Amino acid sequence: MIEKAIQLSKKLANYHPEQLNMVVGFDGFIDEIVHAVDKRIDASHFERIDTMEQFAKRIERAAGLSTNIEFVPMIKKIGGNGPIMANALSRHQSQITYLGSLGSPSIDDVFLGMPENVKLYSFAGAGHTDALEFDDGKVMLGKMVSLNDVTYENLVKAVGFDEFVSVLDQADLFATVNWSMLPHMTELWRKILEEILPLLSDKPKKPIFFVDIADPEKREENEIQEALGLLKEFRSKFKVILGLNKKEAYDVGAVLDLFDDPSLEHMQVSLEDLAQAYNDWLQIDAIVIHPVDRSCTVVDGVYYEEHGPYVKKPKLTTGAGDNFNAGYVLGHLLGLTPDECLLTGMGTSGFYVRNAHSPSFPELIQFLDEWGHDLV
């Protein structure tokens, strides 16, 4: 029994997330979830390649030769860190404004299925991802040249300068995610700092500025350092939070030279030491790291860690991290304690991977209660 989850489910019954106002951006993908075929039985049935190791060995055996691997599309859905996070937050009936690459000259049909409480602005064409899923992870095969058009100038042209200022001034949350796939994101942040932030109201309770840089492996080290160095400048108007998954946390830690490279490469540094090192380097309000089986956060210099509701055979893993982020920031927006924010994050992602969709607020409350009673 997990008493914290049970108590949190009871506590949340008195909260009203529908009163929140959120702004999310700036990417946008059309995702196709695909499975790789191991053996084709007949026209309608096949045996799947279950693990990344099996898939890698199939490719390795063909080195120097050639091979054919059949992919079977399972689901076509909203993709991109931002749209998935926004879609998860919209399930709580909050008011959402989404700004991103949702199609050009018109918004792609897949995004028009988002709920009515999500207002959409598109200023670039959508990317496309084949998300090759396995039981132990996924390979994201992306086509993203259209994301070169995600610029501050195109954003302001599509939304309008005064409207953009107004939208941000009313927001309880401003989330900008998937930095690594948006080549002009750092400049976009810089322009917002220079031209928009001075026009925003000073509020007794600062809204949240949440950033998830996504896997930055292909970006130059100086670019990563420059981008993360900007985050503390948003603190004049926002409570600033950075989110990372486990791989990103150790990889970026090496870029920032938080510990010696071999210890980070082999993940020998503890999550607590790593999170505290990020906190010291970034000088922001909170850092959150979410491995598969747990999550941890440092808020105002204090470390918290909670274990999650792990599932061996998830229905869907693409978007699990974005759902965690949605649940985690929801906890902050509702004024929960840092450990409770970890539980709302893992409760949201735990529900998502089991049901292949994000939970509504009542479903999140029920899932936390069932998790607490060891029923999930």
C-alpha cells in the first residue's frame, strides 16, 4: 500500500484545474506508432519484434548486405512533445493556447481533433515521426525540416504581437518543449526575454515557465550550454522548471561538466547528486528527472524522490514523458508539495501507458487511489 498516493487522491477531490490557463509550444508532429514484423503469419497476423535488442541484431546481421523489415502502422496520432503535453493538460478542462508547427498553410486534420478548450495557432508545417515501439523502449524516426520555420518572427506574425503578450500575461503556465528539434528555439527565447517579458505583469504568485529540452544528442555542446544558461533570466516573471528523462539528465550533465565524463557515461552518479548539481549550475526554481521506474525533483534546493507504478507490458510508451511533465506541472499549478507533484506526474504517465490515452482529472484521482491500494 502506498499511503501517499491514497491521501493525494483524497486531497485532489477538492481542487479545480479547470480554472487554470496555460500556454504551450512550439513543436508539432504527426506521429505514426509502428511495430516491426518478425514473422508474417498471414495477411492479417504477424509476430512482432518485441525488443530493441532483437531489432538491432536483425540489422546487424544484414551489415554489408541488405535486408527488408516490414513496419505495420498501429495508430496515427497527435505528436510532438508540446501537442502531447497540451493534450494531456486539456483533459483537466483547463484553458489551453497551443502555439506551434501544426501545419501550413492550414492546420493538419490530426490536430483538429484536440478538445474545444485548446485554442490553436500554427506558424509552420508539422513534422512527421514513425515511432517504432518495443517493450523496452522506442526508436523515433523523424522528418523535421519544416521545424526550421519555428521562429520568433513567424510566431509573432501568426499570433500578433499584442495578442502574444496578452496570452502570456494571462497564463498560469508557459511551457516550451522539444528545444533539441527546434533550431531557432534559443533565439526565440532570447527575443521573448528582450521584447515580451518587460511587458508582462508582476504577480504575487509567479506563473510557471517549464522547459523540456528533449534528447539533445545531435546538438553542439556550446548550443546546449547557451540555451540552459538563459533559463534563469526568466525568473524575473516566472517560476522556472527544467524537466529531463534519465538519459538526457546524464548526457546533458556531461555537457555541463557537472561530474567527470566516465562516471556520467556509466550512470554511476546518483540521481540525488546529479539533480543537486543541476540545481547549483542552473540557478532556477526546480529540476525534475524522470527515469522509467521513479522520478525525483529538487525544489528550492531540497531533494525529493518517489517510485512509480511500473508496468512491464505498456500499451503505448510514445508520449509517456510528456504526460509525466503534464502531471508534474499540474501538481505545481495546484500548489501541491514537491513529492506530491512527482506522484501526479507518475500517476498521469502510469495511466497513459496502460490505457493509451491521458487521464481526465477524475480518472487521475481514481488511478492514484488504485495505485495506492496496489490495484494497478
